[in-house]
Amino acid sequence: MQEQEPNAGKSSGKCPLLEDCSFEELAVAVTARLAADRERAAQQLAEVEAAERKLEEKQRMLEEMEQRIFAITDNADDLVELNVGGQPMSTTRKVLCSAEGSLLAGMFSGNFDGGHKRDKENRIFLDVDPDLFKKLLSHLRLRRIASPECPAPLPHVPEDQRAEYDMLVKYYGLETFMYGEIGSSGNIFQRIAELAGVNQAKLQTHEMVRIILSSTGGVPATNHEEVLGPSGFHERSLENSYGAHPNTITIKFLRHRIRVEAMELRAKVADIVAHMSNQWSFRHGSESINMNFAFSRVEPETGRMETTGLGGSFADEVAWTFPRDFCLEHIVLYGRVMAK
């Protein structure tokens, strides 16, 4: 029978029983366990440190955001020094940012101050006409103290500068802010009433609008009446007799200038010859265009027409010349309004 070596079966370095292990084997096992524990602790520490770094980064970003918000809030009414086309101007950031969503408000929100061109005095330089920009700035200032009873008047702009002024308003994104929803969707009579702070039906009594009627034949019917009502100019008689209605209507705007972009007429044409042509003329200031719509001879119809062919200038007087027995019920004008 062969005699076994004392360490036979223990080559793995592990003892099945603690009492069977030598001191060296116990030391190796404890050292391995400590090394594993240290590695696990180091990994956990690294994870904790990574989480702390992420938390610190988020905290730093939050502090930066708060600083930006506080800086913008603190500077909301600070002075802004401008050089507009070579002319120095001063205003507040609140005035420049009053038209929310506009390019002008975005430029001076405080987020892009470092990107502005500046002159040697460190003023922000704007390469636009200083006189026209001053008109915009004045209107923005007035809008801050305006009320429904005392609205801010639109700037008076000479006709030869109107095109450049409109370009400036459009460039800075101020069209809707200054004019409201303009174009063919804007009722001119309603817009004047809003600017004047009066009821639309009171525009004539407040000397905002003057309506002049004339006719080439006969006198209006006894029940004929005209008034500037909730939507526009109304004639409240649809008598068919020849000469019962004025065939020329002139509307003068006493305190505003307008640019008609569309009109809505409700009418019928009683005369057979006139009905066959259904043509009339529309005068817009010094310009005149011919218009037509197939109005019925039986019942009033509503027609909405664009004023294509006009040059786009503003006027303070418009007029219609209709054929005989053109029985008009109402006229509504759509377009833009500016103060004289």
C-alpha cells in the first residue's frame, strides 16, 4: 500500500475544513478576500463619485440658468444705448422687448448682447434710418402707457417714406403688434374705432369718418337711411325706383389714412341694362379701378372682392360710382390703417 504525501489533494490552495488549513493557506485566503472586497469597494466608490460629478454638473447648469434668468430680469428695464444710423438714442430694454415674439424683442432679450455690432462708444449699432426708427420707438413707448380709452396713435409717416417705413416694420416683425391682424382680414372701420377708443357706430359723430352721397337722378326714397353700423357703411332702403338711391358714395377719413385691400358689398341691381354689365368704378385716393360682380336682380347678394390693380399707397378718401338702380345694402372695407 502506497503512502500518500502530506499535502496530496490540497493543490488548489483551499481547505475543506478550517482546522485542516495551514497558516499559509489561511493567509492566502484572507488576502484574496480582502483584495476582492477592496476591488468591490473601489468600484462602488467610483460609482458614487460619478453620481456626485453628474449631480455637481446639473447643479452648475442650474446655477448658470438661474444667473441668466436673474440677469435678464435684473436688466429688463436697464438702459440700452443705441447708435441708429449714426444718431445716438437711449431707451429701456422693456420698450425694445414689448412686442413679444418679434425680431426686435429677440434681438434685445439679453441672450444675444454679445453678438451686436457696436460703435467706439460701445453703443449697439443699427444700420437703419434714424428718423423712421425713432417713430417706431416712440410708438413702442406710448403703447406701454396706452389704455383702451386712450390708445397709442400710429406714427405719422410722410408718403414718400411710407414704403421704407413698412419695410422696417416688417423686418422687425412688428406688423401684427402695431396693426393687429392686417390685410384682407382686418375691418378698417373696426380698426379706426379701436384706435380712436370709440364705438364703431359713433365714428361719424366723433368726426372720424364723413360719408357723402350724390345721385344723378331723382331724390332718395322717403324711407332711405344711411349709417355707419357694426360692420360698415349701411344703406337701409332697397327701393327699386329710378333715382331712389345715390349712385356715388364717397367716404372721407378725417383722422386716418387707409389702404383698402378688399371690400365686401351686399347689393342687387334692379335695372336690366346695369345688371347685364354689373360694373362700377372704385376710386382709392387718386387711383381708380373698374370692378364687377354678378349681383342678382331679385335678392341682395354679398360679394367679396380684392382691390387688385391699386398701387398700394394710403389714401384718406375712397369713392364708388354705381350704375342706376344699384340697390346697395352695405359696404365693408378691409386693409390697413395709419394715423394722419
